[in-house]
Amino acid sequence: MLDQVFQSGEPVSVKSMSAKLRPSPDVQPEEHFVDFIFYPLKDSAGAPTGIFVQGHDVTDQKNAEAALTATREKFRTMAQTMPVHVWTADKDGGLNWLNVRIYEFTGYSEGDLFGAEWGRVVHPDDLRPAVESWNNAIQNVEGYETEFRIRKADGTYRWHLVRATPLRGDDGTLTGWVGTNTDIEDRKNSEAVIAKLNSTLEERVEKRTRELDAVNAELRQSQKLESIGSLAGGIAHDFNNLLQVIMGNLQSAMRNVPEDSTVQKRLEQAEISVKRGATLASQLLSFARKQPLSPVVINMSRLIENTKEILHSAVGQGIELEALIDEGLWNTSVDPNSMENALLNLAINSRDAMSGQGKLTINAANVVLGESFVRLHPDVSAGEYIRLAVSDTGCGMSQETADRIFEPFFTTKESGRGTGLGLSMVYGFAKQSGGHMTVETQVGEGTTISIYLPRSLETEMITEPAGEHRLIGGTETILLVEDDDSVRDTTFNLLSELGYTVIQAPDAEEALAKVKEGHHIDLVFTDVVMPGAMNGHDLALQVANLRPEILVLFTSGFVQDTVFQNGRLLNGVQLISKPYTQVELANKLREVIGREGKPLAQRSDRAEREPNSNRVKSVEATDGLRLLVCEDDALIRMDITDMLRDAGHHVFESSSADGALTLLKTEKIDMLITDVGLPDRTGLELAEEARELNSELPVVFATGGAHAHTGTDLGNCTVLNKPFSDTDLLSAIKALMFKR
């Protein structure tokens, strides 16, 4: 080497030459690594004259490089065994090494993803933000952390968390990067599910809140109706007692009055009015769920078919009626008469909502009410039901109105057109029958009201029509137990007229004492509700223990739990509901006693007769007046017109305002007598239009409501509150004519 340097005149460098160096003469030589430079020395002519040799000990550097190489191999060995992706990059960010996990995952070979080629496996939507973030980390020499999707060898993508840390030399300068890719696909999926749940949480909470509000609203409404029902039941009970007294005395009086007399006709009209009052009381009791029911197992398809003719007649020719009945319709256990009345009520309400023109659909189907329905209607049990839906194409209702339609005395009809008890009666009947009612409606889109009745697994019971009732008496002895003195006296007269021997008792204690005294008694006729420690049912139990041969017939103005269970009479219990007629009582007694009775002479109930021209005048008449009576209630109108004709007046009559106006235009009328509540407009509106035809026409307003000042600002008019007497009306007519 020295010859070469000397002969060529060119310097030579030798790296890491092994040399034995001795620090001092008395120390053993040690092996070192030395970098040598052999540099030729030349004279002025450029000819080599010698060689300058310089040696630099690089043993520490060589040891450090060896240690670094060992460390790198150790790192790579460790990185190859790690379950995550591991990679390194130079200080400019180009990848220069990847562990085998990356190649296995991506399907690429070693070196394919070096430099900037790593972008080949990044999802296109994620590449740009990943590169921008990487460049920013390199520029600021700070840690790198981001998330992006890396393509697998099969073409699918999985989310990874990508991190990188800068590597620095001893002097702090950047020398490279080491990074990892951690699979977070499962975490991202979970986050997506959680995000979706969170995004719908508010909606679900709002939906649940609405459901709870609806449930609470229905619960409040149910409690409200329950409270009103208790009040209505109590009122109806007392009202029925009053009606029973009136009915009994009317029938006793009618038996002692000639059939062709004016008094007989008046009594008959009074009897009809009592029965109408009983109907109102019955509707109140139905709403209160205290109406005595006699449920039997029926098939709704047969009932609907048998009721079609009545429904057609009730809704009129302008309404198309369609009945849709599912095949295989289940049976249900209800009171058939109450069911027919309920269906008729719903049909009439639909007719009024359609103003007599439209389509009425009755749909009977089998349904199973599940937990979702029960959650919204907490007073209903899940199970199998018959759904009877009545739908119309009428005007529909607002939600505010729909929330109140089952309340008694609430009506959407004009004043004077309906009591507001129809739907409340149907509601109470459905509830008492173990069912439920719902309403679906929208303004302008019609209404569907559904009755849900529990399915019965028993066989349908087909009943024969009841035969004609006759007035049948008897000679048996009856113990009459009634705490109301008026009712007891009236019933005593009815029973005595039928030929029975009657023993009276004002309460259960005295009745029991008479039984113990040994009186001959064939039947105990007792009210259910009585004051004191013992009610009618308790009395019956005591009588059965003492003298089991004595029969028992109950009477009541409303259902009591002592004799009813789930809307059905307890086994062996016989009951007649107040108010009852003498004929009904007579036939019920023979039914219970079970032996032939004694037929009595009987006039025909509800016989229709022509007005009696010889009717006695009760008030001095105002001669020769031409009076127009406008009243939509046929019985009231007939009563008024007959009385006025008997008083010597010429009477025209109409059931509507339009009919009255037609008569006013075609006939000479001296005075208008009108009800305030008419089917087509109010009596006040009629009077105003009548005054346009005759400005001086006197007017008498008749009202059964709170209309004390109706029309008084018209002048030359007066108001009579129902009920009014013949004297009241004739006096009002005379006063108006005198004023005129």
C-alpha cells in the first residue's frame, strides 16, 4: 500500500483497520479499530519524497455501530412478533420498513409500500386527510395520530388507529419515525351503533313520553268518567224510585178510568213520558255500569243481520249502509237488547255527523289485543275480543271533542237535539260487559268508533222472541220490603189490584221478624238497597236459612254487587228493574212463582185515539185564535195542540222551523208557540224570521233548559219553562193577545 501511494502519488484511505495498540511500554497491547490516511509527500518538482500517515482510533464508533445494529435487530425481531402493524420511516416520512403483519393483511410484498406508496392501501375517502395530518406531523416534528381505513387483501376495508413517534439523535435532531396501526373496526362499529342509538334517543324518549302522556290522559279520563258514573248512578237510583211511584199510580188510575175518556188519554201520555224518563235513567245507569244486564252467548253476525232493517230505517235513505263481517266470527257474551241499542245509538250518531248523506260501515272482526294495546289502554286486559267498528264519512271531530264524547250530557249536536247520553250509555255498556271503546277521528275525514267485547268459548244461545204480555194476577201472599214509603204504597196498590195478599215491611229487620213470626208467605218482594245493617240480599240469605220454601224476587234502580257479578245476575237470583209497569210486574211474579195465575181484564197499552173534541176546558179561552205550535217532540206537540183545540182555538202544527215558516207564509197566524230547541234552528231564529213576515206576531217560547230570557228583547213575547200546565199556557196566550 505504501509503494502504491509512493509510486502513484495518490492518497489512500483505509477504514476500520485492526491494530494492536499499546498505551505504554509496560502494558499489554489491545486491539483497536483505526481509520488510516496515507498521503504522499512531494518535492518542488512533484516527485514523491515520502508518505504522511495519520491514524484515527474509531474503536468506540465501531462498538456503537455494532450495538446499534444489535438494537435494530432486536427491535425488528420484537416488531415482527407483535399482533399489530409496525412500521418505520425516514425523517422525511417515507416508509422504509414494515413488519410482516402489514404484508399479510394487505397482500403486498416487501418494498411495495415503501416511500409514499403506503397510500395505495388507504380508503380513497380517508387518504387526503391522512396525508395532510402526516405532513403536518413531519413539519412540526410532533406525534402523529389519526384514523383511516386500510384495504385488506380480499378488497374489504377495516378501520385502524394509526400512530407514529419521532426518533431523535443524541443532538436532538430528527432521524426517523416508528409507527403502529391498531385495528379498531369493532370499536367503530360499536360507536356507530351507539351513535345511532343516541341519534334516535331523543325521538324514542319523546315517543315514550307521548305514550305515557296518552296513558295518563286515558287513566285520568277513566277516573273522571268513573266519578261521574258514581254520581249518575246515584241520581238514576233516586230518579227510578220517583218514576216507580208515578208509574204505579198512573196505572192504578188508568184502571179506574173509562178507556174513551179524555183523562185516560192524558194518563197514557203521562205513562209514555214516564217510560221516556226511565230510558234516560237507564242510559245514566248504563254509563255508570250499573244497568241490570242479562247477557247471553251470541254471535254478532246474527245480531247485526237481525238489526239491519231497524238501522236502515233509523239512518234514512240518504245513507248507504254496508256490513262487513269476518268469516268464523267468534261468539261473545252480552245483553242482546243493550247491544242492539248500542249499535242503533252509534248508527244515529253517524247519521247526524253525515247530515243524512254518506256511507255507514259496520265491521265485525276477531282481534287479539296484545301488550302494546294494553300499554296505551291500562283498563283493558290482553286477550281475544270481537271488534265491532262503526265508521262514517261525516265531518269528523277535533281531538279535544273526541276526548269528551263519552261523558254524559256532552253533545256536539245543536241545543235541544239530544241529551248527550247516547255514547255515554254505549261506553258504560261496553265497560260493564268487560270490554272497551275507542274512537278514531279526524276533522273532515269521518269517525270510527269501535267496541271491543271479550270472546266467549261457549256455544251461541239462540232465544225465541218473547210472547205477548198479559195482565195476570194471583192469590198468593207476598211480603213487600221497601224503605221508600211512596214506592211501598204504590207497589202495595199494584199487587193488591192483581189479587195478591200483601204484607208490608219498611226494612229488612222488620221483614225478617215477620218471617220468624210464622206468617204464611209465598214470596218476598224486596228492594236490594235499604238502610240499616241488612240489605235485601242479606235478607234473602236469612229467609233461605229459616224457610227455604219462600221464593225471593229482588227489585232495584241500579246494579248492586250483592246480586250481580261482572254484569251478570248471580245464579238463582230473580230481579225486576225499576221502574216497572203493572204488566211487567204481573208477568215477572208468575215467572218466579211458576204456577198459572188469574187473568185480569186489561186495556190495550199505548192505544192511539183521535183527539177528543169534548175535552173539558180548564181555563177560560180566548176565542177564535189561529195558533201555530212548533215542537219537535211528537208527544209534547200532541198534548199542546189537543189542549188548545179543546180550548176552542184553530191550531196548526209543525215539527221544524222550516215547516213553521211555510205555514206562516201560507196561513193567517195570530200567534206562534215554539220550542227553543228545534232540529233545524233555534226557536229564537224562527221567531226573528217570523217577525220579518209579520212584525207584530206574538210569540210564546217554551223551553226545558236554562233559557229564561230567550227572545225577550223581541218584544210582545213571553217565556214558559217546561213543564208548564194548561192554565200557564192559556194565561200566557190571553196576556199576549190583551197586550196586543
